[in-house]
Amino acid sequence: MTTGQEGRFRKVSLVATDGRVYLWIGAEVDHRPPFFFWLKSAAKRRALARLKVAAAALRQAAAEEAVVFEALAVPPGRGDYLSQRPDIVVRPYDAVLLAAFATEAEARAWRDGPAAEGLMAGLRAEARAADIALAVNGRRIGAVDHERPGVFLFNYFIAESRARNLAVWEHTAGWFQEKTGLDNSTLLVPQAGEAIPQSVINHCRWDRVRDILPALIFRPSFRSFVLRAFALNRTAAVPVLYRLA
């Protein structure tokens, strides 16, 4: 991957991946304008309740952690590539469950079992769409703290090539470290055969909305560096900001 801007921002600082296998479940329930996700329909409340019950059961079973998130806003940052791909349905998931397992066998046993089947059937009855995937940690800036409230990002990347997507993420992640103080990130790489459009899913956390949102709106380098890299490499992102549900 080349953009002609390799030295403009410092290279992302990475640590070893965590070796865990993740279960990600996303539901698109309420189709809201970008900054109105805080309005919740009855269907959204029911979907979040289902996910919370599932998370509690996962924590009692084999999962090392299981956390539920509800969307706050869709910030700027998609880029232009999606306009070239009308075949891709963009899903700004407004309810998400993320669970982590020590082994793939434990994760797959739950995902292929009756609890997951029942959960997905219930979500799909309430939501416009609901997806599920197993993923590994492909890159990591640092552990994402789920023990404290904050502003959490799930950034759903779509690209023609996963290898190119990973390169673009590494190229642009240094901007987020430098301009937003980002010190954590778990990049989720869906396993082969998962039936979701996302190439990778970036998950990270800031303490406050003002730590991230103004940089995406007001810093010209976000467009000239980050979004330009997306465009040159036929990569798009669907960022959604969340809070703990």
C-alpha cells in the first residue's frame, strides 16, 4: 500500500495480539439520523434486553467477558468507496454484543449451539438485520477497558482485500494515536467463512465524546490523510460510537 504520505504521521504503536477468539453480534434495530441513536424504540429496548441476558449467560459459561453496547452516534469517516459499491448494504448496528473466549472451540461451541440460535432468531424478529461472527485479534494497540463507562467505537471496514484493509488501518491508526490520544484498540478479523460484509472491525475506547468527535469534524488532516488513504485503497469504514448498555 502506498499513499505518498507515509511519513506525515508517526507509525502506529502496536503490542502483541491477545490470542483470544471473539464472538461479535450486531443488530440494526432503529434506523436513526446520525446523532439521534439515543432515542430508543420498544423494539430496541427488547433487543438490548435479549443481548444483556445472553451476555450474562456467556459470563456464567465459557466466556472470559461479554459486554453489550448501544449506539450513540454515527460520526464522519466513511469515505467515498461505498458510493462505488451499491451491492453492499451498510448496517450501522445500534446494538452490539462482544464476548471473548480463550479458545476457538469454546467460542464455536456457543455460536453453533441452541442459545445462539435462539438469540439470533429473537433479534431478527425485532431488527432490520442481525449478524453474528467469530473473529480473532489481528492487530492491537492495547486492551480495551470495558470496566468503565466511556465512548466506544466499532468501525466496520469494507475493502476489496483484507490484506489491503489491514495495511490501511495500520497506516491511519497513528493519526488517531497522535490526534485523539488513542491508547487502546482491538482489531477484530472475522474468521474465514463468516457471512458478513466487513473485512475487519476496529474496536476501541475514549473517555469522552470530546476526545474523538471534534477531531473527526474539525481537523483537516482527517480528510486529507485518513479519508484520502481510504479512497486511494478502495476501503470504506462505517464508524459507530457506543456506550455501555
